[in-house]
Amino acid sequence: MRCAALVILLPALAFAQRGAANNDAQLARGLDIFNKSCATGYCHGVKGTAGGAPRLAARGFDDTYVSQTVRMGIPHTGMPEFGSTLERADLLAVIAYVDSLNGVTPPINAFALPPPRKLPPAAQHGRELFADQTRSFNRCSTCHQADGIGIAVALPFTSVPDTVAALRSVASPDIETLAAQGSTFPALVLNKSGATAKFYDFTSLPPVLRTLPKSEVTFKQGSAWRHEDMLKPYSDADLDAILAFLKTVVKPQS
């Protein structure tokens, strides 16, 4: 009987160990995605601390709330919905990581999750550069989102420049010059059709989302702000890799 019990117990123990190892891998995967898309300072802080957005750690959230919020976002806030931008495995990994910040073990079988999608080496290197945390806010993902990472301040990519020179010379006609509250600054205007004006203030990085009464704001087309200045921290080799990444993941729109 004891031998029979061992025959039953050993496979179960091995499966549990594999499950624990894969859960650890899932949390590591979720942490990596969280750091690149959420822990930007503009949004949440590292390890779920407060940033521009509220603290996530030790809030008493359960898996249902975390899953719903990550998938669907929060309307009329800066919290986007990741359900349509992240691959399923990456989405579940982020949910699992935020769950872990609240002491929750999610009802997810990490052992059954597919491995991360493999990009060509040059594109994978470009993906890392696109969201490189060592660059602080001087990284593409501060204002752009691609392949589920980054903050969608700017409009989604509809095409990708062919060369590094073309990327460096990309125009920024959507940036206007605004005057409000005694100062003049470059801004990306999201809405000015009603009584209020909603815009990203580009005075510094990360851009600050602001809403003011339209009567208090003066708008002027054009700005001295240049996209090429944001690319100065990147070398041509860096940008070549980022272009390889974008060309792999962005679907051109006709």
C-alpha cells in the first residue's frame, strides 16, 4: 500500500513543482510587461507604488477586479484596456503580477500558457530599446504604444518609416502651441470642441494630461517642438533595431 501511495504521490508532487516553476515564470513575465507598459512614473510606479496613477499594491483587489480592469480599462481615465493590445499569455501574466501585489493567487493554470511569441533577433532587440527603462522617460514607449507595450499618448502607428533618416525627420504637425495660465507650451490637443480643452502638455516628459476651460486657452497651429529631439538619446543602430521591431508588429493601414 505504501508503494502504491508513493506511485500516486510522486507524479502529483512533480506536477505541483512544475506548476510552481511555471507560476514563477509567469510572474516574472508579468513583471517585465508591467515595468514596460505600466510602471512609467506617468502611470503607476515600480512594484505597484503610486505614480501619476494610484497605487496598486496592497489595495485589497481581488482577481475579478484586477482581471476586469486590466482587460477593459477604466473609461474617462488614462487607464487603457489591454485586452485588445496584449497577447493572451502576456495579458494573463500582467493580471497574475498585479494579483500578486495584492496577495492573491489567480485562478490561472500558468503551466498551460503558451510561451512568449518569438520575434526575429533584430526586432526583439528593437522591442527592448523601444521600452528601455534605463532611459527613464527618454524612450519611445513614453508616448507610443506598439505590440502591447508603452503609453498611447500619440496616435497608433499606421505606417513605419523606411529608414532611420526618415524616422528622425518625422514631422509633428499635431503639436500645437497653447497659452494658458500665464505660460506658453507645446501640446497635443485631444479635444477642444466643447466647453473644455483636453490636451497633453509637452513642456516636459512624460507629457501631462490636462483639462482646462476652453475660454482660458489660446490655440496656435504649429510649434517649435520637434520629434527628432526626442530621438537624440538613440543611436542610428538603436533606431534601426526599433524600425525592425515596428515593421514586424505594425500592420500598415491603407
